[in-house]
Amino acid sequence: MSTPSDRRYLESHEWHKLEGGIVTIGISQHAADELTDITYVQLPKVGTKVAAKGRFGEIESVKATSDLYSGVGGEVVEVNEGLNSDPALVNRDPYAAGWMIKIKPTNPDEVNALLAVEDYLKKTGHA
Amino acid sequence: MLKRRPFHEFHVAANARLVDFAGWEMPIIYRSINDEHEQTRKSGSLFDVSHMGRLRFSGPDAAKFLDLILTRNIQTQKFGQCRYSLVCNEAGGVIEKIADVLPVDVRSLKRYHFISEELMMTPFTVYRSGYTGEDGVEVVIPARAATMAVKLLTGSLDKPNADIKPAGLGARDTLRLEAGMPLYGHELGEQGDPISAGLGWAVDLTKTFIGSDALKAVAEAGPKRKLVGLELEGRRIGRQGAPVVDEAGKPIGEVTSGTFSPTLQKSIAMAYVDTDKSAVGTALAVDLKGTANAAKVVPLPFYKRS
């Protein structure tokens, strides 16, 4: 699957998509593949304040546990409840159904300061 | 440069993700760990274990020598039988887990037995054993015959409904963990001893071998810690090194392996805990980076072949 160019990335593999003043965050297919079968996604509660480059949760797979980061600061307005019962959604559809949280950013411009897809791929050795 | 096994081309063709495993380039995953795990439980899988060493001992004192280094009594072992055994240091710590074998030529192969034969001038040995909790055979063939042997099998391996598909190290680990089988570097090591690991059945304390004095002392005093199975509440995984605490929050042990069991759909772990907290049903918790996750002691193995 190709990595979508309609969003911005962190080197730690989270994608950020700005739509209507809200940023949706998930992880890339490369990250999902690297983790292998995902068994648990720990997400924050709605209303939680997240700092830019701050940790918002944790993801576990059969193989490893890793932290999840947000590239933008703001308030969590929605979380993907579907991941509680089916965390493998992140493996199957990381760019759509496997999204994790939606944030109302304090400063929406922060999104554009994140990595464009080609820079993300270059930095993570997938270019 | 990583060492490659004779099956390297097969792994690449089967879309394996290869990783460094103790200096060997090994397949960790082909499709998905859960998929390979389920294939093994429900039908069958092919594992490449050619990184494992094979040693042959011969000569008039071979049996005497093996008796000195192995925890089990080789003199009582029948020809054609294979058994898991351990090699300990003087302190009773485990240096190596091995399968020891004595050859014989038989047609009907029972579990933990083996045969050696020749096919088209190629010698091979088949052991009825394995480390997944399922029935299995382990086949030893010369490296030069590996490509041919795997070609004979791969004719059907890549079909979607194949009875047997390749499985990698990832599934091998979740399978052996469900089956409660100890792994070197996790449940076994030079710091531990086989009595505490629940492997007393593989230790013959009536004979003298390297480490036997230390192990007799452990057996007489009773082990301070025991290897137990833990079932964790929720979906989070207790991984190697995670502290195990009692209901008062006092550290009483440590996780050695943990995963989210694909068969049971539960978070499971093996851990060494203080003997007085090791009874089945004991309520404990696993410290997951500062959060106490409730757990209870359950019998090993977690999964038994029906």
C-alpha cells in the first residue's frame, strides 16, 4: 500500500490529517507492519490535553510495545472506540478505519510543520 | 554479515521478513503471527530450525561423558528414544537445553522417538518431537539436500488452503508460550535452575553430574522461587522483566515471557514468583510501567492439545 500524501508525519510513524480544523492521528502502514499483530491500543479520554510532540497513548503487538506521539498540541475531541474490540484494524486499514484520535489543535499551523510524505519515507528508510 | 541457512531462497520466495537472530538471518514472520499460529494449531506449519546445533558423540566413553554433563540418566534411555535434557554449570544454572538421542532403525515412530534412514543416497533422521505444543516431526537432512527437499514440499505450500504453510520465529514463540515450554534466555539461564523452572522431571538426582550437588541442595531446601503461569486482566501484555507484585504491592517476582495468546485470546505470561505466592489461584499483579495490572496464577501449560 502506498503512503498517502494528503497528511503529515512524525518520524515515529504517526500520520496527521487536518480536516475542518480537526487533526486525525493514526500510524503508518510501515509502523503497523513492523509491530506485527496489534493486540491493544491504549488511547486517552476525550477532553485530555496533549502537548505538541507529546505522548498520547501506547500500542502493543504480539512482538512489542511502543508509545504513540502527537505532532500537534491540543485537546482530544474523539477517540476510535472500535480499536478496543478490534485493535487489528490498525494492521488492516491504518490510514482510514484504523485511525486513533482526533485533536482540536491549539495552533493548526503546527500540522504543516510536520514531515511531508517524501521526507517521512526518506527519514525512515522507506524511500 | 549474517549467516544464512540453506533455506534462504525459500524464505525470500515465501515473503519472509528476515531478522538477526543470534547471528543467523532468520524468518520472523511470513504472513502474520496470528495467522501462522492458528495454521499450526488447526492444520500444520513448516519451521526452519537449521540454526540449531547438532553434535554427535561417539567412542567407548561417550555414554559416560554424556552422563556427566546431562541432567538425565542416559544409561536408562532406550535406543531410538529422544529426550529433552539440560546441561548445567557447577552452581546448577542452566547452560543449554538439548534433545539427546540414541539411534535405532524402526518403522513405527512414537512420540519422542526417532529414525534414521536413507532416501536416494541421502541420509536423513526424523524425530517425533517439537516445541509448539502440537504433535510434530523434526527432520535432519544434509544441507546440500535442503533445496531439493523444500522444493518437494513447496509444490503445495503456497496454495491458499495448503495443509502446511511456513511459520516464523514470532509464531514459534507464541506457540511455545501457550504450551508452557521454557525458552533459553527467558525461563532458563545460568542464573536459574531447572528445579525452580519446574523441570525436575528432566533432572535425575540419583546420579552425579556437573551441578548435581547444587541441584540436590535446591531440591532438599525447596526452591525459593517457582515458575508459574499468569493470566492478566485486560489486553495488556506483561513482557520479560516486568515486576510481579503481591496484593500489598510488594515485588515478589518477575515476568520471563508474555504475549496476547492467539488461541485463548487472553494476556498470558510466565514468571518466577516467591514459592509462597505460586499456588494456582493466587491474586497478583504485574507492574506495567508503574500501573499494577491485576493477574492470577493459573496452571501450566496454558494450552493443551486435545
